[in-house]
Amino acid sequence: MNQQMGLKKFITLWFFLLVILPPARISLAQVGERKPKADDPAEHTFPALGASAEQKVPVAWNRYYDHAGLGAILARLNEAFPDLTKLYSIGKSSQGRDIWCLEVTARDVGDPNRKPAMYIDGNIHGDEIQAGEVVAYTGWYLCHQYGCLEKVTALLDDRVFYLVPTINPDGRDFWIHGGQFARSGLQPTDNDRDGLMDEDDCEDLNGDGFITMMRKKDPQGRFKLHPDYPKYLMVRAKPDEPGQYVLLGWEGIDNDGDGRINEDGPGGYDLNRNWAYDWQPNYIQYGAKDYPFSQPETRAVAEFVLAHPNIAASQSYHNSGGMILRSPGREGGPMTDQDENVLKTIAERGEKILPFYRSMITWKDLYTVWGGEDDWFYAGRGVLSFTNELWTPKNLYKTADRPSDENEAEFVQYVLLGDGAIAWQEYDHPTYGKIEIGGEKKQWGRIPPSFLLEEELHRNMAFALYHADMMPLLRISSIEVEKLADSLFKIWVAVENQRLIPTRTAQDVAHHISPPDVVSIMGDEFEVLSAGRVIDRFFKKVQAVKRRPHRVELDTIAGMSAAHVQLVVKGKGGFTVTVDSAKGGVLTKNATLP
Amino acid sequence: MQLKIEMAVYLLLVAVSTANALDYYRNKSLGRRLASIAKQDPNLIHVKSIAQSPGKRKVWLVEVGQGAEADRKTRPAMLLVAGIEGNDLIGSSVTVSWIEHLFDQYESDNASTKLLQTTTIYVIPRLNPDAAERFFAQPKFEMSLNSNPVDNDHDGLVDEDGPEDLNRDGLITWMRVEDREGDYILDPADDRLLVKADALKGEIGRWRYLTEGIDNDHDEQWNEDGPGGVNFNRNFPYNYEFFAPDAGLHQVSEAETRALAEFVIEHPNIGIVVTYGAADNLLKTPEAAPSAPAPSGDGRSRGRKPTPAIDQNDLPYYRVMGGKYREAMGLKKEMEGVSQPGTFSDWMYFHRGRLSLAACPWSPAIAVELSQASQTEEKSEEGDSSGGGKPEHSKNLSDKSKTDQEKHNEQQRKELKWFDEHAPEAFVRWQPIEHPDFPGQRVEVGWYRPFSHTNPPAAMVEDIAAKHVDFLTKVAQQLPRIGIRKVEAKHLGENVYEVKIQVENTGFLPTSLAQGQTTREVYPTRIVMELDNERFLSGSRIMNLPTIQGSCGMAEVRYVIYAPNRAGIHFKVVSMLAGQAEGTIELVKDTASREPK
């Protein structure tokens, strides 16, 4: 018995040693050397909701692009979607950069030049760069989701979008490539009235690629390091407490020897004060320049808008603050109740799409703006218009209250792992002597961090698409014919507007900005004896037109309502009813007299 | 027979007056005329085109001044603009006369030579060549718009309803239609005139009063959307009227107005602007703005509002200029001024802070006033006190009870009387015609010839031009002008000096008007020293001066400098409107003041 047990153990041991162990040892040896295939990950994706499943033009939306970069995105979209896009320049900036426009619509559905249009632009202030990405993202999304999402398909079939990502490409590039103050356009301007232009800009004295702040250790200074966040924050010393530092402003030297530093950098005006409606000169409105549309950028947009009378909605993107702004820019500026109700309804939807964004009236809730873009669109051209101020720090912690300076420092430290802070370095300054230079990267504060950027782009786009969806959508809903006698008929045409925005706003009607909507009728074998607008369709009150009865002019077709037109005709046969509305489009319908 | 002689005389007069229309320049003739003047002295007179109108006509700019362009741009300058509405060809003629006068006087008169060596004169004889050309068109048609097609009546159609020459006399005048829908009656004093029916007097309207033409677009308005255009004198940003039919789609929308705006921006040395057109602030001194209210407490809105009227501190200069103007014209008293929204002259004052004078070069009202003035002079010379006294007195009493309409009617009669005496051909007798829009109704075509209210009869052009030339020359002499009165350097010891510089303004106007300060468009006068900033123990290399009043107002700057190894320091005084001056501070170790070189 013991011998048998010993033999079993012997065989088991050798079986293990000879049969089991070697292959196992071989596999153990290969584990360290195995790797997955380095394919393109894009070929192995599962879509999240939001972005399209297929991405013909892949774009990383967690970073920013300069003017050439945005242009490249638009060019690739245009190449990949020739049936949905047209790409052209609407003019050039002061320094000769093209202002690109991507026109997005289903080109084979309807007449692209006559569909109700939405104009969207961004980045009129050169440092408000994420505006460019929002507009480019809008084009990217619409192109990719056409044919995939019913709503997008309907939008591009029925409407046309004019997307202009940056209308201040000079300012954008200047800011991205090293400048600090780039709100303005870059036409040389004498800010300090000394006869020289742009002679004293900031400098990157310590060559770290950023223009930051200068401070000097000074016992008489009233600032000191924050006790908990000495690397990131400074605080004011208490009134009876000594300080440590005096703050000297932005990095730079006195280039023109006039006793001031950085007082006359490139540019020195505000393109968003250069628009024609309620324009006021510089001493009343800083930055307005010498007369409206004096600058090539604003003039290019104005000329484009004047040449596209089908524009029925407008959206501009700025930063920052988390706002959905509407006209008027100054107290007492034009705004009618009817138009404001429509704007408020759309803005309220926006507040839900964009958490922490508030619907505001510019002059009342923000500050007075003379000669702003919104006012020209609305008061000057009768087009409902919004300006969104992108990004609010409430997004950092998703709180209804703004985070404190300490909260923000924590964010930099623990979520960004210090990215955004620039350590203070010593420097020997020609005027101030021994100073320190440092502070924040310019990406901190008004533009989102990478992982919050794409959310900002998508939500703002969604708001604009809602506004676009609310543009007039006209249908000839019925043509009723009543026979009055042999060869004498009364025809009632109903034209409905299935969306919120009227074909002509109250401002438009009051000032005859666009031509009236025209309902006309044509038949080979008949003659129109009289025509009129139906004022009350139940009591059959009709206001007859005085002349040219074959065409009835309507002031407007209000939102979510229908206009009725009565035509009294004599004759026979078939006829065509045409509705021609500058912002509602052109539609026709055929019918026959009984 | 009688009728035929009358007709013959009438046609002769028409022919004569048409021939004399050559005294007014066609655009091409204007160009040639300017070129030929410039050719006579290209160092003094420079001509170039600054814009092209929609009708493809050039807008000329003439610069009069000696020396290189860079120097001319630093001198005090005056800008004269005429033909801004385009229908006042007399304005363009006046500018040409003035340029010729300046040129003539340049060599012969010392004062003029000095003026053109130290001043730059910019002249735009005609900003609106499209409108002016209609004076020579067939039919002759007066309007103050350029040829840019504009939908004036906002009906979606462009230029669809212009005038027609229904009576084929080569003129677009007016028509009167006997129609119960009309608001007018024939003036009982003279049935050539129409006056508005006054319901309070029981007057019943019987006539419609329309421009000559048919209602092409059947909207029951006549000729409301003719060819063109934009009125340049409504196209500027101050007090701009958005949506007005002739103001353009927005401010400074036309090639011509944009060229003028850019010119003015690029030539900040312009201190005085004179504009000939329909607006006028010289016949009567304008009102001052009420004293500015305290800025509102709301920091956000900044409290700054557009200036409604001339600043009180600037008004005296307008008053003086107005006085000079009326004197040059021979007017004994003030008349009514004219202002319009969006004028160029208003923009130059209210937004750019320059002294901006506007004059209507001639009008029937001025003509009537001048002839009345000379009549009262004659009467008083004849010693006819009883005849001259009473009617004046009773007229003054009834003036107060007259309505604006009655005053207007009276003025209309006076003007017709003046034309009857001085230029009878100006009124086209009413002629009956058949009118397709008014079948079976009595329709007559007539009224004053086009351009007859904005341009004097040809025989008077020379005399009127001479008066304006006289005034313009006086205006050019009112520019501010800085000079250096005194330079002193006192040695305090060890190469430390106390320096004192006095700058004076020998011109009439201050170095900046109050509005120039308010708008911040007129930069402060500054002194720039050729010495490094470190050498200043008190003061600095670049110092701004306060405004210096004219008629030898003075501003003084003091420095304390440390200047070893320097014998003299050069400095420059730069003023935007008052020119430039240079000097040298002599550093001598003994204390003595030096007069400027």
C-alpha cells in the first residue's frame, strides 16, 4: 500500500513537472511582452449621446484654435459635406485676415437663398476666444447629424445658417499668440493722445511665454500673500496691518518714456460699439471710433447682413459671465412689447438649456452699450438678436453662487493640479528695480478648462438651434373656394406660421425695414376683381386692398397664428397661390376652380 | 400777335438764362478749371480726387498751401466744403472764386503770402456731383441726393416712381390739380401762389399741390421714389435720423461721405470748417446748451449724454463769426438759422470739437432781406420819416399775432415780388395739361424753375461770390496759432537749471474749443524736450499744456533739470490745431533770460 502511494506521488510530481509546468512557464514568460494593436481608436468607438456616431471630420473640442485652425475646420467640413455647406469670405480684417463664413443648409432642398436664415458670429472681442469654437462646433454638429437626427434634418431642410466663427481674427490671433489686451481690433490707435500709435504695449519681460503681473516686496504695500494659498492668491492687508507687496500692473516697461507703462498697446477701440443704431462717439461711449462701420470687420458683417434679407434671427457669442443678453443697449432704446415677449420666451428656454446662465436686458442688468451689435440687428434691421456671455465660474463647482477666490485656488490646486498658476519669479525692472513676475495663465478666468469646454459649446449651440427652430415656418394650410355665381368665386387662403417668431417683427413693421409679405394669385383664365385681408374670420370682416388686387400685402404673419386672405375672382381653371415673405420664404400651392 | 411777341420774349429769356447757366460748373468743367488753376503754381495748389460717386463722377479736393505735404499737415488749417446737397451750384462757384482769389493775392499781398505759408486751406468744391449734374440734365431736375438707388418709400421697389416732364418744357417743376381732396387754395393776393387752406377761416381746400409727374407705382403718392439717393447732409452721425427717406441706410453710408469723414480724420489739423449747404448757423447765433446737469449717481451708465446745443464757452466764437458773416453779406440783422438732423457741420462740432460754420450761400429770403435793407436805407436817406415810420410800426404789432402759416404765406409773396423784379424768368407760368391720373380734372404745370431757390440769377453770381470770398478770407485769419514768447534758463548751481517756457497763442481761436475738450478729440498741446527723463528733477520730457486762449493768451511750463555737458536743449511745441513751434534753451552759467530766436 505504501509503495503504491509513493508511486502515485512520484508520477504526479513528474506529470506536473513535465506536462503542466512547461506550458504554464511559457505563458508566464510571454505575458510581459504582449501588447494590444495600435489601431486608430476612432475605428473602435461606441457613441455617447450628443456628438454624431460617425465623425467624418474629427475635431478635438477640448482645446482652442487660432484663426488658421478655425479656418481649417471649416474647410474640412466644406470638403466633407459639399451638399450641406458653402464656404466663403465676407471681408477682411484691418490686418488682412479673411472673415470666413460657413453657410450650412441642405442645398438640394428648397432655395438656399430664400429659406429663413440665422446669422451666428463670435469673438468680436479678440480675447473672447471660445466664441469661435461654439460657432465652429455648431457647423460641425449640424453637418454630422444631418440625416441622423430628425430635428437637425428638418432644420437644415427648412433653414439656412450663416456661421462666422470669428469677426475679429486679428484680435484672436494676437491674444492666442502672446498678447494680453486683445479686446480691440488691431488698427493702430493713439490711446494716450501723444501723437504716437500703439507705442507702449505690454512685454513678456521674463520670456516665459505669458504676460502676467508685476509685484514688488514693499513694507508700505497693502497686499500680502494669502495664508492658505500663498502660491496662487494675494489678499489685501487689513487696514491696521502691515502688508508685503505693492502691485505694479501688467508685465511691461515704459517704451515711450512718458512716465506710464503699457498705456498704448495695439488697437484701442471696441468693435462692439461701432454699430450704427444708437451710435455715440468716444467721449460718450468708449471705443466707438469715429463713425459707425468705420472698421472693416463691422462693415463686412453689415454689408453681408444687408445683402441677405432672409436673415430672421441673430446670435453673437462673447465672454464671460453666463448671460443671455437682449436689447436695448441703452435706457429708452427701442423695444416693443410683442417683440420682447418672443425674446423672453426664447431666453427662458435658454436658461434651462444653460444652467447658471441668466436672461438679461443689456442696459438694465449689465451696463449701457451705445452702438452695439444687438441694437443694430434689432432696432436697425428688425431681427431678433441675442448675445451670450459664455462661461461662468459657477460651472467649476456647479453652484448657484460664485465660488470664492479660495474655492478657485482649490480648483487650480486639486482639479487642475496646478495648471493655470505661474510661479512668481524675480526680475530686475528698469523702473521698479527688483520685482517679481507671475500670476495666472491667461486661460484661467474667462475661458473654460478643457474638460468643461465641450459642454459649453454644445449647450450654447443647442440654445441657438432652438432660436433657429423658432424662426417663421410658413405653410399654405388651406385654399377654400366658394362659388358665388357662374364664373364668380370667393377664395380664402390661409397662411399659417407654425413657429413663434413673426415673419416681420413689430420694429420691422413700424419702420418698413423689410418689404411686406405678399400673397398673390395667378391663373391663366381668370381675373381678380377684388382682394383683401381677413380681419375677422368668424364675422367675415375683410379689409379690401386699394390697388393691384392680385397681390395682397400683409404687414406680418404673427407667430403661432395664421393670416387669411380673401380673393374674389372671375374665370375658370387652375391657379397658383404664392406666398413671398422676405424672412418666411417662398411657397406656392396649386388649386382649381370648380 | 401780342401773344406771339410775349412768347418770343419769354423764350428768349429762357434761352438767355439757360445760356448763363454755364456760369455754374458742370462736373467735368469744374475738374478742368481746378486743374488749370493748380497748373499755374503746383507748389501752392494741389488737386486730387478723393471719391467716385455712384454716377461715376469724381469728388475733387483742393489743398492750398506752400511747401511739402508733411509740413502742410502740421499747420493750422481750414476746411471749406460746398455742394454737399449738390443742388447749390453757387457754393461750388464760390469755392472756385476763393481759390482763385487766394492764388491771385498770394504773390501780390504780403498778408496773403504769409497766410498761405503758415496755414493750409482744404477745399472740396462739390461733394455731391451726381445731384449737381442734374442742373444740366434734360429735363432739369432739382434734388439733393446722389445717384445711389434707394427705396425711399420703403415699399420694396427701388426708384420706381420718379418725376416726369409732362409739359415738355425741359424742367421738372410742380403741378396743381383742381380737386376737392386738395389742401390748398390759390393765394388771394396772387393766384400764381398756393397757400394751405385755413379751416379756421372757413377756407375750403380746392387744389392738390404735387411735384410734376405721374404716379408710376399706383400707390397714390406722386414721385415719392425717384432716382437716387442719399442726402449727404443727413448722412452724418450727430443727431442722425434712422429710417429717414434720404438719410441712407446708416450713417456715413456713401462713398462720398465716407471719403470726407476719412479725410477729416486724417487731417486733424483742421480747426475751422465752413460748409455751404441748406444748414445755416451764421445768419443767427445758435442757442447755447443749458449748463450741464451733474452726472447721475449711477456709475454704470456713466451719466454721459449727447450734447444738445453749442457749449456756452464756445458760443462767443460763433457769435463773432456770425457777426462777421452778416457784415460781409450786407445783412443788418439776424435772420432765421436752419438746422437739420445728421448734417456734416454738426458732426464736425459736436463729435469732433471743431469750430463748424454752416451757411446757405444764397436764398430768396436773403435776397428779399437785402433788398428790404437797401430800401429802408434809401428811404431814410430821402428823409421820408412819416412814410417809413408807421407801416413798420403797424407791421411789428401784427407780426406777433400772425401764425407761422401766415408768416410763411407773406414771405412767399415777398419772394415772388422779388423774382418779378429781378429774375422774372424764374417763375414758370402755370400751363394746363391733360393728366392720366386725373382724367377730366383741371391740371396745371408751373411754379419756380428748378434750382432757382437755391442758386441766384446768373447776373448776381459774381457779386455774391465776392462777398463770400471776403468772409472766407477773414475766417482763415481766425485760426489759433502758437508761438514761443519767452524761454528762460536760470542756473541754480552744479549744472542744475530752472527752465521756464512761455507759449502764446497769437491767433484768434483758442488751441481747443470747450467741445474739443469734452469730446477729447482735440489733443492737449504738448512740449517735448530733447533731454532724457532722468535729467528732470521736476517736470518731465513730455508735458501737456492747458488750453491757450487766442489773442495772445499764454501758458507757462517750468522745469528743474540737471544737465551737465549741455549748452543748449532743443524743444518742440506741438498743437493739434494751432501748429507747431520750435526753440532752444540756452544753458548759460550766468543767470540771464533769453528771448526766443
